[in-house]
Amino acid sequence: MEGALTALDTTHLVALAAALGWASGMRLYAVVFLTGAAGYLGWVPLPDGLKVLQNPIVMTVSGLMVAVEFFADKIPALDSLWDLAHTFIRIPAGAALAAGVFGGDSATWAVVAGLLGGTLAATAHTAKATTRAAVNTSPEPFSNIGLSLLGDLSVPALLWLAWEQPTWFFVALAAAVVVALVLTVVLFRFLRLLWRRLTGRADPAPAPVLPR
């Protein structure tokens, strides 16, 4: 990356932890591969707790998983199964990666970063899984593929922004969190209503008000 940092201040470290957590909720393997590649190629100086990502073995495995996820995420129904399975992978991994930003320097900051990263990973993952499940109710595949490609592009963009423009990254992250929460609530209600219609379950009738 142009203008690679030679030393990371607290603002950059917090931005990096938040970016790793959030992006892991969408594309965990891409996060691991891109971060490791950036460190291996000397584009950015990785904190000590993340230098394991630039190990050639880690980069090879994560690169292979990036290819698998790229195709799995673009097939309707399979993408939702993939998201369901990764509920138990993305969230703890996002917490671990965020904690690794401070892991080599401060145990206290590592715990805080881990909590932040796990929460952001859970928020991004839930919004992604809910949105893709709702989109899968449409018979045409193009919206599904379009959203998947958008997710592919957003991960390197967020990581770059966290490295180069941490202040603007926090603005973008705040907006993304708000959008994610709104999408999760609205689309979850839509999916629940659709499920009740498909299964023939009506909404529970309100309890009658008895006269006094």
C-alpha cells in the first residue's frame, strides 16, 4: 500500500482491530489472506500478534479457503448454509484477530479489542446472513451474485481505509453498523412472516380483554 506506516499509533491500531472484526463477519478467509499478504510483501508493518498471518502456510490455506468461499457465497441456498456453518467460526475468529492487534503489547487492550472485534463480527455476520437469506427468496440469481461481489470488494476497501484513513474508517464503520442493525431487524421480520405463511401458521391472536 502506498504510504505504508512504519509505526502504528493507537488510532491506527483501534481502527485495524475494528476493521478485522467487522470484515471477519463477512469474509473471514479474505481478511486473513489479505492481512497476511500485506505483511509478507512489506506493504504494512503488522503488529506482533498478527505476524503469524504472514506465514506461508497460513497464507496458502487461507488463500484456498478464499477461493472456496468465493464460489460458495454466490450459489443461492448454499450461501445460507455456508453462513450458518460459519456462525461458529467468524465471530470467535473476528474476536481473536482484533485481540491480536494488541496481543503483543497490552493484555488489557487485547481483551477490549477482542470484545470489540467479536461484537462487530457478530453484527456483520448476522446482517449478512439475514440479508442473503431474504434475497434467496427471489427466484433470480443476479441480486445474490451482486451482493456477494459487493461483499468481496468491501473487505479490501475497509482494510485499506483502516490503514490509510482511520478517521474516515470510523465514519464508514458507524454508518455500516447502523445499516446492518436496520437490515437485520427489518429482514428478520420479513423472513419470519414469510415462514409463517409458508407453514400456514397465523400470528397469535391477541388475548381478549375481559370486562370488569
